[in-house]
Amino acid sequence: MDETGIILQAGAWALRQAVHDYDYWCERALVAPRIAVNVSPIQLRQRDFVQTVEKILQQGVRPHGIDLEITESLIMEDVAGNIEKLEAIRSLGICIAIDDFGTGYSSLAYLAQLPVKTVKIDRAFIITMLKNAKAMSLVSTMISMAHALRLKVVAEGVEEEEQAKMLRLLRCDEMQGYLFSKPLPLDQMTALLEHAAGKTQS
């Protein structure tokens, strides 16, 4: 199998696994968090991308809890075609986030047209903003710009409390990173959700 086939299989597997994990938490009566799945350039370029996503979602509970993350540079490869696909994806109840925001070259005109709900500021800006005034200015500008477009902002790669404090002052909506938790396997994440719900692990 060529590389394209492997990537498509891996992408489909990741989406199916996300649907399975979300179902698993719902079956245990836990407050299941929405699960974000990254989309590769090869996946988005497929003519049947929307149909593939829809079929996988149909295998799980309704309403589903799946979102998709797409890089800024990927969207800009074929703006018109990608807007059409993303509109169809959004009609399935999926929230779309622009991942690694700030590393691409999108224009404000196109950004305003995209059917996205969230932008995720790349960790490269977050880890340097306290030491680099230009990085701080960029983070502040990206947050203000996203809010002006009525988009939610998530900061990636937050590792220090000082970073979190500054992001709160800048009115960043959400944060993710090692300051809060490292990536966890399903069983540990389930235990965390059970603890948050005040349940004992069975």
C-alpha cells in the first residue's frame, strides 16, 4: 500500500476510535468531553471526504461529540473547495477548529468566510510570549482578531502558570497543555472523568 493509502486508513481509524471512545463515556453516564480529531491534507483532498466522515459518525451515538482540527495552511491550498467541504462538515454537527493558527498565511477576507468556530494559537507563540515582546503582541492581536470575528480562542502548549495568567488577562477563552494534563490513554482519561463526576472507578 502506498503512503496515501496508509494515511487515509490511519485518518479513518483515528475518527472511528474517537467515536468509539465518546460512546464508551456516554454508556458509563459520564459527561463526555468533545473529542478533536486532526485532519491531514490527503484526507481533505479526497472527493468523498465528507461522505467518509458522515458514515463513521453514523456508527456512534447521536448527537456525537466529534470536532475536526485543520491547519491554516491546509485550508489555504484550495479555499473555495475547502469552504464547500467544511460547510458540509459543519452541517453534520461538527465544530471546526483552525489548528496551529498564526503559522500560515491566511488573509482576513478568507478567514471571515471559513465555517470555523475555533482558532488554536500555535504553541511556538505561547512558549516565547513572556520573553519576547513581539510574540506577546502577536498573541494579543490574534486573540483580539478572533474575538472580532466571533471565534473562540484556544492557546496550545501552555506549560507554566505565568503563561496561563497572562492568557487570562488577554481574554483567551481556553487553554491546553502540560500545565493541565499530559495526553492520557482511555482508561486514565475515564478515571479522570469519573473522579470529576464524583464516582468510584468500577
